[in-house]
Amino acid sequence: MPLRLAYMGTPDFAVPALLALIDAGHEIAAVYTQPPRPAGRGHKLQPSAVHRAAATAQLPVRHPATLRTPEAQAEFRDLGLDAAVVAAYGLILPRPILDAPRLGCFNIHASLLPRWRGAAPIHRAILAGDGETGVTIMRMEAGLDTGPMLLAGRVPIGPQATTPELHDALASSEGDVRVLLERLAVEEPVADAEPETVRARLVVNLAEPAAQRLLDQLLREGDERASQVKLKLDAVRVEAASGWASGEANAMQLVRWITQWTT
């Protein structure tokens, strides 16, 4: 089922995910991006890469200088969103913005969190000599790159890797956001469901198949951690059958193990 979304991003890195959401048939109610900045010869105002992509797709574009005013927050709330997807937007979202979409706001971050929070994660991974990095999708909370991690895609960093090459590899993997949104739309919750129940159901929907893959991997490798994962996965399935809200805590433990242990 298509979702009604806002997309919030600014640089080239954020364009592939926007195009993936358009291709998947979701309704993009508004695209938020940074205001045009002076650039090039003559320092003429130039729209961001996301702004240009949105305009080409004939999507409505908004570029407020801040989201902290009551007016900006009311405009966002009035969009009546299912969710918002954020990628290198450039503004921290205040609580009224985070709480406005029915299912929440989801951030695409260019590192395997919690390794490189904040700005310039691609540069920092190369400078640190990391052997791999990736893209993490999280449900956003107040703060900088904080919140439950829901999906992570890994990208190796070769010994001769350059920042532009790694940038392009990570940007192309942003299409994984479609997986997240497909799960958001699966078994659509009833309209009057409590927000806590909706969020818990999302976490369980995301954690269960990924945890099964992790369990299969650990069993193949004869890893003793398989018993921990199996016990927790069984608990999630039992709790989910009796009530979605009760399954969230165990599902979040699975998400942490998936992030740490998947190879």
C-alpha cells in the first residue's frame, strides 16, 4: 500500500533515495531541502541537488530556514503524513516535527551506526582506515543521529577507496529504504491504533525476518550465540501473536544483535 510521505534531504547523496521512493509509487506530499545558496561564477543562488530532482519530478518543494517556528511546524503537521524520510537534510528536527507523521520519521545515515554519528561520516570512515562502512536506517528521536536502528546495509572500503567512490556506493544503497517502507505498509494498522502499538508493530515486522537470517547464519557457523537469538526470536513471535506492543523490547534486542553480529 502506498504511503503518504515527506522527503527531507539536500545534497547529491540524498537524491537516489528520493527517486527510489518515487519509483516505488509512494505519494510524496512535500520535499523539504535547504534554501538555495550562492554558488559558481557570479554567486547566483542555486537550488540543492534534491531541490532540482524534486522539481524535475514536479513535486512540491519547501525550504524553510528553520523548523522551530509554530508556523513551519503547523504546515508540516497539516500534510497528514504516514511517515517522513530524512537523508542529509541539514537541520535537526524538533519534537513537534518528529511526532507529526503517523508512523514517525526515519533517517538514512551514511555509516554503520554508532560508529560515525554526525557530519562527514564518509570522510571519517576513510581517514580512520575502516574496512567497511554502510548505510543505517533508524527511527528518529530527539538528538543527533539517535534512535532505534532498523536496517543496515554494509559496503566494503577498499585500500585505494576515495571519498567520491565511497559516496557513490553508499548513495546507491539508499534504495534499501524501499524495504523499510514496504514493511511499513505491510498489514496496515487500523486508523485508530495507538502510536505505541504502531511503532511496536513496525519494529517487530522489521526485526523478525532479519533475525531469522541471522539465526540461520549463526547455526551454519556453529556459533553458540544462535541459542540466544532463537530464544529471543521465539519470544518475539509469541508476544506478537498476543499483542504487538508487548513484543517491542525483545524485538529491539534482536535489532541490536542484527546490527552487531551480521556478517
